[in-house]
Amino acid sequence: MNLNEIRYSRQHLFPFIGKSGQERLGKSRVAIVGMGALGTALANHMVRSGIGYIRIIDRDFVEYSNLQRQMLFDEKDAEQGLPKALAAKEKLNLINSSVMVDAHITDLTWKNAEQLLADVDLILDGTDNFEVRYLINDVAVKYKIPWIYGGAVSSRGMSVTILPEKTPCFRCLFPQAPAPGTTQTCDTAGVIGPIIQVVAAYQATEALKLLVGDHEHLSPSLRNFELWQNDYSEINVRNAKNEDCPTCVHHQYDYLDPKDKSDRVVSLCGRDTIQISPAQDTAFDLKRLASNLSSIGKVEETPFLLRFYIDDYKLTIFPDGRVLIQGTDDPITAKNLFTKYIGN
């Protein structure tokens, strides 16, 4: 018996997977968007289950506040401020070296979404914002790729499985994103670790069903969980298709081809941080920037990002052109700092 037969022996015994299902898992390609709480839990399940290829996508870096619920990271990752995608890849490689983990330290946007998502068998949602989910939905519908939505905040969570051409799409179920500031986030309402594991467990189980071809047992419902108050509910959404849906009926991919292609300036709710992503493809020379900035403020260099401290602000600069400006929630202040220290 080889090592993989030993590793997956308990899945081989599970009648809905077996050895033939395990072979299908080994040939499968999965993308996970976001390496926060849900994303790390999902990646852990996928790697341990023996998915052959996993692409992980995340724009952020590890902080101490992540360690309470983001199970792949440790204190060393936070001390070093490692990009989450890289830190996750290192842990996942130690768990199962036979799985190809392809890490991308980037923000998923209309510019790169098709490149990063269109060539996989399944997309798993580990994100924390609606705009990215609509973007995932556009790619999934356009390329007929199944995806599994999940979300969690406080002690509440939800999940639903979306099969293009067979089920309502995400935009059928949620026609419009909530207005900024109208919904709770982990940074405003907190979150407990167990709700992450519950939502991820349902997402991961649906993923395994899809990848081994067992569509008969896929859930037809949008599931809602409230762990602290012991509530659980399901809404059957199989007949909830919007016959006038812009995405899955009229094939208008508004998030893949936005009308506004200017620089994206996003407030990261509860973090006193503004993210600026240039509209045009940009590649920063971090060493050159560090040399320019070191004479006017404190600079910390890593192979993956640059931190620049000036007055009461911290600018975290990524090679792909993104900048996190911490210390303000005012977009105008953030833009001024970006222009002043980095340029147009």
C-alpha cells in the first residue's frame, strides 16, 4: 500500500467517494478566493481531501487579530506580516505535498478575474465583500463553473451552492449589494471561530459532492446558521431564478466589464484603512520605492511588500500597484497621501 492509499484510506471507505471518487478529486482544479477565516478552513479541507490543484487568491497580509479564527496562521506569520496567500501555501504544502498549491498575492478585480478563475472546475468563496462575489458570479455564469457562496459574521453564517444553467445565480438571490455601512462585518460586529468552521464544513462537503459527481445529494437550499442562539433554517431556492436576471438570463457581466474603470478606492470597514488599486496595470519596483522613501520616513522591506510610516499613517505597498493606507477612513486623504509619496 502506497502513502496516498494510506492517506486517503478513510475516504476510500466512504461509499460516496471510494477509490474512483478519490481519483476524480486528484484530477480536480479548485480556486479559493480569499485566505481569511473561511478561505483557510476551506483550503485545509481541500488539501487534506486530495484535490489535485488548488489556486488560492488573497490581497491581504497576516495580522495578530486574524489568529483567533484563521486556522492556518500562527504568531510567526503575524510577526513577519506575511501575505496570507504565501503563509497559507507554506502550511498547506506541509499538510499534503502531493497537492499543487498555486498562490496569488493579489486583489481579485475585473482585470484578472477571468485569468484566475476561468480554468478551474469549482470556485469556493472565502471572501468578505459582495462586490467580489458578484465578480465571481459573473465568471462562473460566463464559463459555466459551479461555485459555493459562504459568509460569516458574529455567530451567524450562510451558504448556498450555485450551478450555472441549473440553479439561480447569486444575482438572482441577491439582486443588489447592500449599501456600504448597512451590514455588519467581522471588524464591526466581531466573529467567533466556530461559525467559520460550520459554514466552511457545509461549503467543503458540497464541494466534494460536486467534484466526485454526486449532484443528487447537493443541497437545494440557502442555509442560515445562528450558533449562539441555536437557530438553523433553510430556504429552498431552486425555483428562485429571476427570469429577468441581468447575469444568468441576459448575460450582462457588469462586474467583469464595469462602466467605471477608474482607480478603485475602497474603505476596509472597521479597519481605518483605505485601499487604492490603480486602474491601469502597474508594477512597483519596491527596492526603488524603498530607496526614495527611506529619507523621509521609516521603511520596512519584505520580498512581498513594502511598509512606509509617515506621521500617523502607514502605507503598505504591494508589487501589483495596490496600496493600503492605514490611519484614515477618508478617501480624499488617502488619495493625497498616495499622490504625494508614490505618484500618479
